[in-house]
Amino acid sequence: MEDILAKRTEINVYAKWRKFEDETQDDRINEVIDGLEMSPTKWTIDFEEFNTVSKIKLLNKLKEFFETYIAERPESKDMNFVSRSIVSGRRSH
């Protein structure tokens, strides 16, 4: 019986992941890019919000954004970059 319950839980987890991966997130990507264009020097992006396909789309748009908006800005000591990732379930810097 425990094996059946464990398998059912595993299937439910997979189904949630599959549903997330199958979502179209173009509207959310456009919101992020619009926000960047309105405030090109102060922003954050939580990449965990995006599925695999959307991360690739977003990265392509970010490349374009950096080439268009950031590359042409004069260098400033006020600019900084902070990268955060989740390692073993804990957020790290």
C-alpha cells in the first residue's frame, strides 16, 4: 500500500512540474522586459518563476536589452550585479 501511495505522490509531483513546464509565459516575459525598459538601472528578476522554455526566451530578450540599453550607458560606479541561486534548498549569494 505504501508503494502505491508513494507512486501516486510521485505522479502528482510530476504532473505539477509538467503543467508548469507546458505553460506559455510570454506575457510574464514581456512584463519583465517592459519593467527593464522603464527602469534600466534598477531591477531584479527571479528566474525560478520561469519554466525552461521561457528562461531561454527571456535570456534572448535580455541579451537584446543589454545590447540596446546597457551597452550604450556610460560606466558608473553605482552599477552592480548580484547573482543569487538556490543550492540544496537554501538561497545563496
